[in-house]
Amino acid sequence: MVSLLQDGVLTVNLGPKHGVYVINRQTPNRQIWLSLPFSGPKRYEFVGPKTGEKGEWLYRHDDETLHDSLQQEL
């Protein structure tokens, strides 16, 4: 595994089996941009917590969380 953090962009190379992941923080927009080798690019927005719950990063096109996307890819 090789990773590089430069200018707010984290690039993680997990080798030929799992590919390269790019995570880009978009602070003013409250977004995380993620490029996944198998399912492509996605933009996650931070959704604030509801009563008794934690906030989460959500992809609005399919309501999938960042955690769930990474778990499925890996």
C-alpha cells in the first residue's frame, strides 16, 4: 500500500487487486469527493445529526454513506 497526502488530497494505492482511491476534501462545500476504482467518482455531503444520532457523509444520488461505499469497494 502506498499513500500520499498533498494539498488536501489523499491518494491511496492498494495495488492491482484493489486499485487507487483518491479522497479530496472540499471544506467550503462541506463535501468529500471520492474516486473509487470500481464504482467511479462520488461526492459526499455532510448531513448533520438528527436527535440522538451522529452526522454522516451521504452520496445524494443513492443515499449511500461514505462508510458503506468504502466497505463495499474493499
